[in-house]
Amino acid sequence: MVKTHKRIVAQVNHMCYTESGGYEMPTTKPRINVVLEEPVYNAVETLAQKDGMSLSLKVRDLIREAIEIHEDIALSAFAGSREKTFRKSKPLKHDEAW
């Protein structure tokens, strides 16, 4: 059974102030609030400062990297299972594989 989570997307309005007054800048990208242990927060903060980027962007990049690693692990496992069933006497031709 696959559990699904209901995704709630909210519009966040940021106020931008200029000489002529403030106006709203809507953001429609989904957001996640995360609670981190202090050592983890400090590590992310250090990495962000080292790379000259905001905490938010650094966390986004770290999550992207983690997802890529998980995808690589899953594809490696799939390739390993396919490799076990490969028979040199019965290879697929290119047209058959695609």
C-alpha cells in the first residue's frame, strides 16, 4: 500500500517597499518548514556561508543532492537485478530494448 500525502500549496505574499510605497510579491512555490537539531542547523549554516548562499538555497540544494543519491541507489539496485537475469546466449537487440 502506498501512502499519499495531501499537498497544500499556499500563496505567500512578501511586501516590497520602494519610495512610492509597498506592493505585494506573491510566491507560489511550495514551502516546507523543517525543525533541525542545533548541530545539523549549524552544519547547514556553515556550508551556506562557505558557498555564499542563503540557508534556504543551501537546504534546497542539499535536498536535491539527497534525492539524486536515492535515485542512483534505486537505479543501481534495478540494474543489479537485471544483470542477474542477463544471458549472453540471449541478448536483446537494440530495437528490442527500446
